[in-house]
Amino acid sequence: MKPPPFRYHDPRTLAETVTLLGTLENAKLLAGGQSLMPMLNMRFVLPDHLIDLNKVAGLAHVEAEGRTVRIGAMTRQRDLERSALLAAKLPIIPAALAHVGHLQTRNRGTIGGSLSHLDPSAELVTVCAALDATVTVAGPGGTRAIPFSEFPLGYMTPATGLDEIVTEIVFEAWPAGHGFGFAEYARRHGDFAIVSAAALLAFRDDGRIGRAALVLGGLEPVPTRLSAIEAALAGETPSEELFAELCRPCAELEAMGDALVPASYRRHLAPVMARRALARAAGIAAAAIH
Amino acid sequence: MQGSERRAISVSVNGSRHDREVEVRLTLADFLRHAVELTGTHVGCEHGVCGACTVLVDGLAVRSCLMLAVQADGREVATIEGLAPGEDALHPLQQAFKDHHGLQCGFCTPGILATLVEYLAENPEPSEAELKVALSGNICRCTGYRDIIAAALDAAARLREARA
Ligand SMILES: Cc1cc2nc3c(=O)[nH]c(=O)nc-3n(C[C@H](O)[C@H](O)[C@H](O)COP(=O)(O)OP(=O)(O)OC[C@H]3O[C@@H](n4cnc5c(N)ncnc54)[C@H](O)[C@@H]3O)c2cc1C
Ligand code: FES
Ligand code: FES
């Protein structure tokens, strides 16, 4: 298995990259290569041009200003996993990355690549949905910001235009001491999740839940936001019983089925992962108070 | 299609420089095996799943089947051939794998050792459970993994001793 022939471009600036992408016919962007290279080796994709983002300046960083955190699209998953800044501000990202592939794939794989590939089971997709991230893309017309709720258009189809590049993902951090939980079921460690759940909880001073975010991944082609449960959690005292009761209806959600995992099994996992993620989040938020 | 584009690259492999002109579509794994003629880097699945092709690029363990040779231009690559300190001596990882029967056919071994070089440098005292996670991206069809984990635990201890 060898990649098909292509022309290789390794631009150094974003402006050059945008021009190349806008002018070349049938071009593909190459980020960490952890999804695209397998597809090239297996000849599932046959681009005439490969535009390598690895030498483009200014695309790899983790920065914070107040509660706003900016992550460059080409930041390696491994660097995010080890970032002290993320551990402090967006700890659910490193928690989820522990489930993404393996040491070797995280050393190359990027956040921008994972979001652009948009596998329904990709952990970073689920987490970006829970965090209400904003995706910044650059194209011939300049840059635009896409709220994550509008980013996945359908199965493996991001809202990024064909002539656009994801440059940055922007987050508003939850308050210090918030609870976060990531739970997933995969057959082996490092496999894509069959179903995953990301939960965030902020407690009020009286110990009740102030704000909640809960998203399932892998169930449907795009992340499943559990808005009704989020609303029902607000004002409640957290407990395992509450989480179990509120998550039970997830077993009735729409779910994908495939040759290995029938829809019924994904539906079975949905409430289990949702309540586990909430329980983890509640445990962490409670520990932060004491 | 416009034929095969070629590029001149210069890659350091185990400390010696290799200047070659390669097809831009050549993977790093095939560059190492066919151009540099170091066949210790094994190619199993060629889509990132088996870990046999793992090498160190600038000290980081990566799948060489998922990198292009042109992307290694100007970089330091370390393969299994460069691990032993000399002709007659084995690296502590190699010795531990030999002592514990951490390999049978040896197809997976170069990738496992490359992974452990990076992992143990950062985590000198891993638990058995942590090692299993660290090696989850390396498939072995012979050993059943038990002896691999035993060898890795022992290698970690030997490396700690060597460092102390
Ligand atoms: C063995 C193995 C196990 C894995 N397990 C998991 C797992 O458990 N969970 C998981 O989420 N992922 C997993 N992955 C995939 C991995 O996380 C990839 O890193 C990720 O899917 C793609 O990121 P990349 O940077 O490698 O992108 P690439 O493979 O380089 O690109 C992927 C796609 O995104 C496009 N693209 C990349 N960057 C941009 C950009 N900035 N703007 C616009 N388009 C862009 C490319 O054109 C391409 O179509 C695994 C991969 C392997 C090989
Ligand atoms: S040959 Fe590279 S991971 Fe299998
Ligand atoms: S020893 Fe044969 S594959 Fe591992």
C-alpha cells in the first residue's frame, strides 16, 4: 500500500496556504496525517495536490487571556495532553485525550485535524461541543468564526468551506473548580469510542448545580447535545440517583447502527456513559469545594 | 496525473546523515527500509494500527507509515538499529526483552522498543496498568503480551538503576 502520486506543497505562511488551497484543483490539506495518511495509503482519497500545514507559522499554540483560551489548529494532541494551561482552564480536554489513539498517534495528530476529519466518535469533537467552542477558519474572503453547534453539518462533514482552513479553536473556560467528566466505552484502549460522554458542572455556593453541559459522542453522526437534561440539572442537588433518573431516557435516543455495533447497543450505552460522566464531574466539583 | 514529483532531502538516521532524492509520496517507513536499507523498522498494516513501524523522530515515537519521507527532511530519526550502544552490547531494553522472552518472531519488537524509549524517559517508574496503556498501540501476535509487560517493567528498573 503506497500513497498515489501527488504534488507536494509545504507553504510557510497562512496567506500562501490560503492562496494554494484557493487556486489548486483537487487539493487536500495534510495536518498530523493520522487519518489522512491511512486514507492515502489505502487510496480512499486521490488528491492531485497535498498541502502540508506542518511548516505554516503561527498555527500551533495554547494561549489564554482571562477566561478565553485559544488553541492553534496544528497544536499536537500530545502537547494539549501535557499543557499546564489546559489542565488549569479546560481540564476536560486532557482527560478526553487520554482516550484518543495512542502515544504515537497523539505525537503527530492535531486538534484541527481531528475536528476537520469529524469522526462521529472522535473525543475532541464531543468535548468541543460540550465546551461550546468556536472554530476560526481562514479563506480567500478573510476569517470567520463558526460556533461549534453549527460546525458539524452531517456525517464527517464540517462547515469549513472547500477553500477554507481551520486556524484556531477558541474556548470560554468554565469557572475555577468546576467539575468535568469524560466517559467512554471502546473495545480496546485507544480505539475510537463506541459511545462517549462529556459533562461539565458548576456548583452554586449552596452546593446545588448552577450550570451543566452534557454531550454524547458516537451515538449519531454529529454530537448529541442533551439540553433537556442540562436544564433539568440546574438548581438540583447532585446525586447518583438524580443522574441515573435524568439520563434514563437517553436509551430512547436516535442511534446509528453498523456491522459491528447495532443501534440498540449504542442506545444501551448512552445513559450509562452520560451518568458516569456526570458522576465524575460531580465528584471533582465537590472535591474542589472541600 | 502529472507523474511522480521528487525532492532532495537530508535525514539524520541514528546519527548519520542520508542525502537522497525521493518521490514525495514515499513514506518514512519505506525510506528507511528501501533507501537507507535499514530493515529493522517493520511494516505491518501501513495504516497506523499495528505500531510495528514506530520510530523516533526528534525523540518522539511516531508511526513511520503515516509520515512522508519529505517531512523528515532535516530531522533526527532513531531506529532499532541505533539502539544498542555497541556491536557486542545490548541496550537495557533489549537485554530485558531477551531475558524475559518479550519477543518470539520479533516483528513487533522494534516498534515496541521505540515506543518504550520515549515512554520510559518520561515515566521512569510506570505501573503495570500504565504500561499496558502505553503499549496499547503496538500489536503483538505471538507473545500474549505478558512477557512484554514483564520485560518492560524490568527494563524500567534497569534504566532507573543506570541513571542513579
Ligand atoms: C491507530 C489510530 C487510532 C486512533 N484512535 C483515535 C481515537 O481513539 N479517537 C480519535 O478521535 N481519533 C483517533 N485517531 C485519529 C487521530 O486522532 C487523528 O489525529 C485525527 O483524526 C486527525 O488529525 P490529524 O491532525 O492527524 O489530521 P490529518 O489526518 O492530517 O487530516 C484529517 C482531515 O482533516 C483535514 N484537515 C486537517 N487539518 C485541517 C485544517 N487545519 N483545516 C481544514 N482541514 C484540515 C485534512 O485535509 C483531512 O481531510 C486514531 C488514529 C490512528 C492511526
Ligand atoms: S505499519 Fe505503521 S502502524 Fe502498522
Ligand atoms: S513477537 Fe511476534 S508479533 Fe510480537
